[in-house]
Amino acid sequence: MSQSPADGPDGAPSWDAFSGDGPACAPPPGPELAALLAEAVGALDELDERQLLGAGSAARRMRAHADYVEIMAVAKFGRRRAEQLEASKARGDRVRSRDGEYPAEELGFEMTASAYTASLLLDMAANIVNRLPSTLAGMAAGVIDRDRARVISNATLHLSDDLAAEADKVLAEAAPDLRLADLQKKAARSSCAARTLARHRWRAASSTRPRRWRERRRSTPRRSGSATRACPAPWPRSGR
């Protein structure tokens, strides 16, 4: 029988595996690491200070991986409810009586949370799974937890797909080594830079549009409510 990488030469668990020191490397998040942590809980007196810190880090990796599983499940649930809702609309079902019409309420009941909180999680899960592959991979590896994933998702939620993908690579690479507050600052700068880049691209694209279209746009009077600013007053102004 092959020996587990978490086992020492005598078959006893090697607690150095938590931090990846020694001949055994830290196992990735999964059943093996979970079993090793379960054994360590009952043998904390055998661990030195460095190994105790490693056990805490391993537990955080497992928690981040559990967040990954939840994000994947919530995203799949949201997609299924959206498909059911579209099919119900196509059948002509009445509003408030359609299938899949209240996914946030369903998820909130399961989470013991409000529908608003559940809707935020649905949006976050859909954004990460569909548009942020680097962040999703980091969660699967246990190096990006839910708080950091939320920061990245919030910074990219209103960006286009290509700009979100660019910001995702930068932020997901830096996230494991940054404090949460520092990641928030970096995400804010990345989001601002992406928006500025989007404006520059739009201006560059607009400068290549046909001249006739640009002249027609400039000649169109601006409107404020129902009044047209470019139209002169129908009566002469006072000579004051």
C-alpha cells in the first residue's frame, strides 16, 4: 500500500505537511487535507508553534475551497432558475406565477438571510464563474477566500467582459499576498483605470465614424426637458 504524503516514515501523520516544509508538500484542498486537519485537532499538543500556524493556514485553504464549492453551486442554481423563467415567459405564464421567478427569495430562505443579501451572492457567483476565471481558479486552489473574491467581483461587476478579464488576471495574481484593505485599494485603482481605458477606446472609435454622422450629431440641438436650447426665443428680449 502506498503511503500518504501526509504520513511520516512510521505511518504517523507528518504535521510539517501543513506548511509544506520537509519532504512532504502541503496537500491541496480536498479530502486528504481535511482528513489531516481532523487528525490534527485531536493532537494539537504534538504540534509546535510553526506547525500550529501551518494548521491554521491549511484550515483557511479549506475554507476558501468550500467558498469555491458554494460559488459554483449558487451560480448553477441561478442559471437553472433563469432558464426556467425564460421558458415560463415563452409559455405566456402570468407575472408572479412564473417558474424560477424568485431565486433570491429561495436562496435567502436556505441561507437564513434576506432576499437582498441572496441576490448579491447570486450576482457575485455569476460574475466570478462566467467572467473571472483567474479568481475562480484561485478559490479552487484555496488561495483566494470569499472576502477577496468579493472585492475582485465588485471591482469588475460593471466592466465589459474584456476589461473584466484583464483586471481579473492582475487582481487574482496579487490577492493571495495582499491584505484585504490593500487589495481593496488595488481593486479600486484597477477599476478606475479600466473605466478610463474604456472611455479612451470609445473616443478613439467615435473618431473613426463617418464625418456625416459626426456633423449631424453636432448640429442636433441639445434638449433640456421639453425646451430646445438651440431655438431662439419667439419674442424680442427686453432692451434693458
